[in-house]
Amino acid sequence: MPQKICQLCTVDFTLYHLLHPLMRAMRSQGHEVVGVCADGELIEPVRNDGFRVETMPLTRSANPARNWRAGLALRDFFRREKFDIVHIHEPLMPMFALTASRFSPSTTIGTFHAFNEGRGRGYMFWKKVLNRGAIRLNGRIAVSEPAKQFANRYFEGDYRVIPNGLDVERFSAPAPKPSILRDDAINLVFVGRVNEPRKGLRYALGAYSLLKWQYPKLRLVVVGAGVPDRESYRIMGERSLDDVIFTGPVTDEELPGYYQNADIFIAPNTGKESFGFIIIEAMSASTPIVASDIPGFASVMTDGREGLMVPPKDEAALAEAIERLIKNPGLRAQLAVDGRATVHQYRWTEVADSVLDYYDEVMEKQHVPPAKYQGW
């Protein structure tokens, strides 16, 4: 039965990159989907695709006046629209979630995306408030087991794990080969923001330095925006790594070609990843993977099946795994095949089906009524 669904988030980046394809998959099944977000430049592409997107004074701030205005706007909006489902993304942004969830008269679902191995000070501050019913959710989704564990630490309850989706066809459809990737070389490709330490560029450089003299045809190609940090520059200087290729940022159209034409994809991230997007992108492109054994990556791949996993921050272990794949083309081919088989579950059509099934399951249960405020 067609439903009227509200997909609500604080930032336009989330709307464009995660909710837009989910909304499109739901629309293809006959549902009416409306996006709600704070204003931003990425809203227009979603509107241009035929979706209605409403802008609200949504905020992560604890400023009472700003949240009062957001509450009034959302209250009136929900009353007027009469949604079957209100789906809030990242409910642990407390003031935003307090406002949105408590004034939704509809079945209200929250999806928890964040993950942090450490302790979130802001979340700890709100823990008692959150668990005393300040946030009203009928159902809870986590995008991975690590995200579930992180959310449950602060907001205890039952969670359904439904992963984020990916445009698998975009990364699997043949793409032009970047001219910088050579046929006569072993192309080792890293994708990530170069200046963000948790992406692990320094460990990619360290592993490359341990292999390059033994394998003269090995090349490290770094794809991503930013300038290397001081530690990465130190490693390149001390180990004479003057042949590392930095492409800078590449377009969405160009990126699949780097994955597809890499001989080995490496993801030496150090942590704080709730979900392994780059791992799924590489699997979609049928590329063998060497990745850090961190929770966000382990939730989407298995060591020895879709790729090889190594301890994070261990350049020697990373180099050993890369060398194993260099020496064994048959293993590279098998990992690529297994990765392509695994990635099917992350297609947006599959993810949308799982989310819609969960909506139906939650709607059959007793609803938690919306909050009532005197004078509102």
C-alpha cells in the first residue's frame, strides 16, 4: 500500500548522498516521499529530480530560541502533511531529535549513522535525558553493528541493522581508464581525504616504502582532496618516496575508473568509520582489497573472502598483505569475484525494501503518542 513518507535530516550532504537514492527507490514502488532539511546548495539536485524538499530551521544547537522556532515549524508541518512515516536521520543530535521526534504524530523511525570508538562527551551529557523518554521513536535502525553498539551505549533499546546503500551500477559499469594508471605497472590505489589522519595515508606510504624497491613496477596512486599531513611528508622525505602520484580530487564520473583499473585497492583507515563505503565501492568495481580490520570495515567484508584485513596502524602487516596479492594473481581474481557477489545486498533497491518492510513491521505495533506541550 502506498505511503506518505518524510525523510528528515539536519544537513543537505546527508540528504543528497544518502537519502536521495533511498527516496528514489521508494518512489519507484509508488510511495510519496518528501525530504526535510536545513537549507543548502545540495538540495537543488534533489528537487531537480522531481522530489519535494522542504527547508526548516533545523539545528544541532542547544539554543532555546532557535529550537523553539524549529519546533513550531515542524509541529505545524507535521500537522498539515499527515505523514504515515516520519524517518529521522541521526537522532543522537539531541536538540534536533528532541524537536522532530516529539512533535511527529506519525509512526516515527530513527536511523543511527554515527560511530566512535571513544566516548562522545556530548552524548554522555544527554544520556540521562535521552533514556527518560525525551526522544520518541517507534523504531530504530542502525546502519551497521558498530553504529548499533555506539547508539545503544547512549540510547538503549532494540535496533534493526539495515546498511546504507550504494549505487552499485555506477561503480560496476565499465568506466574510462584514467591515463595515470599504467598497463605495465602494478597500480596500488588509495581513495580518501589526504589531510585526514584517520584515512591512514601515512600507513599506505609506509607500506609502499617497504615494497617499492623489491617491486619496481609497483606504483602508489593517491586519489582524494587535501594536502598530506606533516607525518606523511616526513615519511616521503625520509624514505625517498618521490614517485607517489597524487591525483587531487576527481569527479564522480572519474572515480569508478580508478577503482576498476586498480590492481589492488588499499584502505588503511585507522578507525571511526561507521560504515565501509569505500570497501563497497571497491567490491562493486571487482577490485581486490587490502583493508584495516576496523569495525566499520569488518561489518561489510570478511577477511579472506572479499579481501585481506590487517591490524590498523601496522604498515608491515599492510605491506605483507599487498605482497601476498602481488604474488598471487589467482587470489586477486577470486577476491574480486567474491566481492562482486557480496555487494548485491547494498543495492539501493535491496536497502529500500528492507527499510519499507521495517516500516510495516513497526506500524503494526503499539504507537508511542506524540508529546503534548501546554500552549503548543
